[in-house]
Amino acid sequence: MRIGVVSDSHGFTGRLSTILMVMEAGGPIDQLIHLGDGYDDLRSLNVPLPPLHQVAGNCDFFRSASMEILDYPGCRLLLTHGHHHHVKETRDDLMDLARRENANAVLYGHTHCQKMEWRSGILLLNPGAASSGQFAILKINALGAVDPELCSL
């Protein structure tokens, strides 16, 4: 499975469109994740999209889904924007959340900075700001192993 991950598009739909083209140039995208602050941006492109999973960010007014869990064989992803978890100061809250939810990976945004780190076997991944041309690709194999890649235009 190949998953495209974006966050913080903030209405920059032209950049999002370019990011989608670059993602697809590397192979088909099976699913797409938007981690908030631009909740409606992908749908406003009026192009066919792979299955889409989204959480709301602090700038997504009148949206309430601030966390989602995606289960795959052997792998559990936790999606959040991160503003409720103090990600600008620390990722300790994300680790606590990951442990409580038995997640193999936590995908978050909010900081506009790409970040990928492994802690105690748990992946913490921020794709950066799509408004700046940053995104990530996750590959999940049949055994549930996650292979992340940070990308930028």
C-alpha cells in the first residue's frame, strides 16, 4: 500500500495539485491523508482522489474530527493535527497517545516543519506544510512494516 500524506495546505490548492501529480508520478497512491488546516482543500480540486482520510486542524473552523485511527494488517496509524498535543514544544504527548492507542505510527502536522523520528519502535511523522510544497509518502507492506519518506517540491 502506498499512502500520500499532506498537512497544512491553508488554501494553497495549486501546490496541492502539484503535490498530487508528483505523488502519482512515483506510482499509484492507494490512499490519501490530510492532517488538517485545509480540510476542504483536496476536495475543492475537483479531480478524482484515492480514498481520503482527514482530521481537522486548528484553522479548520466548524470541523471537529481531530483524531482518527486507521487499521491495516499488522499496522495501526493514528492521525491528528497535533495542536491538542503540544507538538510545537514536544512529541512526548504523541508518544503517550500512541501507546494508549497501540499505534505503530502517529502522523501529525501543525508545526509546518517536516519531521520523522522513531521512538521505541513507533514512527512520529510530520509531512511538513503542503502550502510550502512539503509532503510524505508511506509504504506499508503486507506484514505491516512502514517505510516513510519525506518529500518536497
